[in-house]
Amino acid sequence: MQNQISVSRCVFSRAGKALGLVLAFAVASSALFAAERAAYSADELAYLSATEQIELFKKGVITPSDVLEAQIARVEKYNGRYNSDRHDLKDELYVFNAGKVNALTFDNFAEARRLAREAGKRYREGTARRLEGITVGATDDLAVIGWPVDMGSLLMNDAAPSDHDEEMTARLRAAGAIFVFQTTVPEFYMSSMTWSRLYGLSRNPWNLHYGVGGSSGGSGAALAAGFCTLATGSDMGGSIRIPAAMNGLYGFKPPLGRIPCAECAYIVYGPLARTFDDMVLMQDVVCGHSDFVHASLRPKLDYPAEYAPIKGEKIAVAFMRGWIPYGCDADVDAAMDSAVRALKQTGAEVEVVDLGWKCADLLPVYLSGIMSTDVYKGVLVLKGHEDVTCPYVNVFLDFGEKAGPVSLMAAGGMLSRLHSQLQREVFSRGCSALIMPTMTTPHVPADFAVKPDIMADLNGKPVGALDFCLTPIWNLANNYPVVNVPVGLSSRNVPVGIQVIGNTFDDLAALRVACALSKQFEPLYRNGKFPDFRDDPAVR
């Protein structure tokens, strides 16, 4: 009996020591994680990439609630109030939220906080999904259940809340993402800059004097300002790539059908993110066939997290200096030169090509073509409301009135010629991708075209929207995948981007080149390179 007692005491003693060690380890680990958590300021938490957040969430160093609260604090500090009563800002465009970013239409913070707590629980239980707890800003064109879509228009400001999630929304939600707010768009998505009489002017966090691009401009600005981690975009003429370029982001215009979207040959959905890895992660979550969308591709394309080097590959480069008579801004030329150097640094072979494309020849045909489709022909119901709609909408209405079957045929003919030329002069010659600027100038004021004389600045010359956008070509030729890659900051502290174009449906080739470039350029949102919300039209 005594021996049994001694054995029991020994067992309990060892168990106690083991339990003590476990508790001591837990306390030490908790202290270590607390110290690691304390190493992140609120602003640093707000700007963490999705991939960084997920690793830290899994380790228990930080929680989704930590990130969400840091981002909400930035919204409250930098966005300004919402036009929540949806009144006409016609006479307030310049003063509404002056000095603020003004990128949001409304927020979903109460539900987001609840979902962030649930996400934290999932990480603790080991049941986290791919985007668990990652915050997403949704453009005012994406159906999110319970949210209205008013398309930035006073004519739609009593729109009923959506009764369903769109396919892209549903996939993000199923992956654990949290929709935190809706982001601003130009009226009916018809401008390359984001302002409207419903929302006011959206301003660039890098330099508030300048615009955020369009039509997914609010999403671009929200990411740049640290309001969210990922954001949705749609692209019918550059509406992902222009905001990506102007806000220093990665933006992907996938080929038509890669993500289920509207039944229009010109329009696609795609991701916006601050890092290349985040963009790819989001794209992999949202792409794939839908039984309910005719224009969706099967099978699902899987996007890897890692891409092979491009050493030895041939890459075509088009500087596009002949797009308009004024050439490209010096900062854009410098960005393209940097891209060429970066490509050579990777060991790729660079082949400069002159495609001979001119804005005056291509964009009017593109605009007439898109206005001939069923989707946009429908906007002609707006005729008679020109006193309420924005000036840029009225320009589209003029195009729409003149457009018809002949315009659609002309656009189709131009597409055939462009595609044949690209295959002949670029891809059939062994080039993996084509590089060109995203815009001829990044220096587009936030109030661009509010009045007819407010224009973009290109080498001291005033230029209009058709002059500075090099993106609509790839909506006409919508089966080519295109990535915007941020190159750096202009002399006026506005980001500059370049486009990487892959061959038709060859997404992974475009991403492989974009990935290689991303490793060559000094990243934004790192090492002190963050927006400072200055307001200066002439920074040098």
C-alpha cells in the first residue's frame, strides 16, 4: 500500500511539474505575443497586408478586431463625413469634406465588429477560412445584401437595399472576408475620375489636390488611406487600373469571364490591393465559373502564390509617346525607363515596339462601341435629366444618341485589327508580355472636368480624359489580362503605374512578369513610404 502511495505521489508530482511547465510556457508565449503586438502602432496595423495579417492572426499575435479598429480610426480621422441624407452637392462639390479623402458612401462598422470577433474565435479554434477577418471595401456597383447600389447618382439615391449577394461578394464572404464600407464612384461609372453631385470629390491620400481615378476611385483611395485591406473594382475602360495607378496599388483586369460579371463584352470585375501577393490571393478567391452567369469561364484557373523567374523571357515594351501630340509626362517616361531597367535586371530580354496607336483613332470608336451595347444603350433613359446628371454623363449621352449598329460593327472591326497586330508584332514573336504606361500623366486634379476648363496637366499642356487614359484599349480587347504595377511617386507625390499585358487568357504570364517587376521596385506602403495627405498642386 505504501508503495502504491509513493508511486501515486511520484506520478502526481511529475504531472504537476508538466502542468506547471505548460502554464509557464503559455504565460511566456502570451507575454511574447503581447510584446510583439505592442511593436505595431495603430497605423502599422491598418496597413498590414492580408498575407501578413493571416500569419499573425494564426499565431495569435494580433486579432482581426485589432486591425479593424485601427482602420476605423483612420476612416474617422481622414475620410470626412458621409453624405448620408443623399442631398444634392451641386453647389458644395469644392467644400464638402474639403481637406479629406471622401472615399466612402456609408459604413458597416457595427456588423464588421461582430464579424471580426467571430473571425478571432475561428482563428483560436483552427477553423479560419482563406480570408478570415480580412477587411474589404466594396464599390458602389457590387451587390452586397442589405446595401443599396445608387451608382453615384441623385436619380438613384432612393435605391432599395440589395436582396442578394453578387457572385463576387458571395465568394469573398464565404472565404471569411468582412465588408466594412461602400466606396465612391463617379455617376453611372462614366468618368475616369471620381466625383459626383451625390458624393462630392474623392481625393488622393498621397496628395489631396489630385484625383483618385475612376470608376473604382473610392476603392483605390480607401486602400491608399489605410481604411481597409482589400477592395473590389470593376473595369469597363480602365476603372481598376486607373485608380490602381493613381493610388499606388496593384490592380488586375482579368480576361472577360474569369470572374462572373455583367453580360457585357467590355466589363469585368477584379481585385485591388496594396501588394502583389494580396492581389493574387483575392483573385484566386473570386474567380471561377458560375452556373448563373453566361459570360464566365470554366474550369477555374488556379493562381499560385509563387511565380517563376522571367530570366531569358522576351518582353515587349511600348512607350506610347505618340498616343497624343504632347507625348507622356516626364514622370511617366521615367517610370517606363525604370521598368526597362528592372526587366533587364531580372535577366529578361527587352524588345521595344512601336504600335503606332493614337488616341484620336481608337478611343472615339471604343466609346461609340460601348454605348452601342444593350448595357449602356439603356442610359438613354436619362435624356431629359441633364440638369441633374453630371457633365461627363451628358457627354456619354451624346455618344449614345449617335451610336448604333454601325458603331458596334466599327468597334468589332477595330478589335480584329488590334488583335491581329498584337499577335503579329508582339506575341507571335515570342514575347511573354507587353509593357506600357497606364496613363500619360498622373497629374489629374480631383475636380477634373467639374468645369470645362479644369483639365489634367501634361508637360504644361491641358489635356482631357481621352488624352491621359491608356486603358480602354484593353476593354475593347477584353480577353487580354492586364495588371497595373506601381512604379513609384511622381515629382508631385502622386503614384505612377505601368500596365503588364499578357496574351489572351494567359493570366499567369502577365502575373509572372508583374511579380518579377514587383520585386525590383521599392515598394510603397513600406519603409516610411506612406501617404501624408498633403494638398499641394506643385510639389517638386
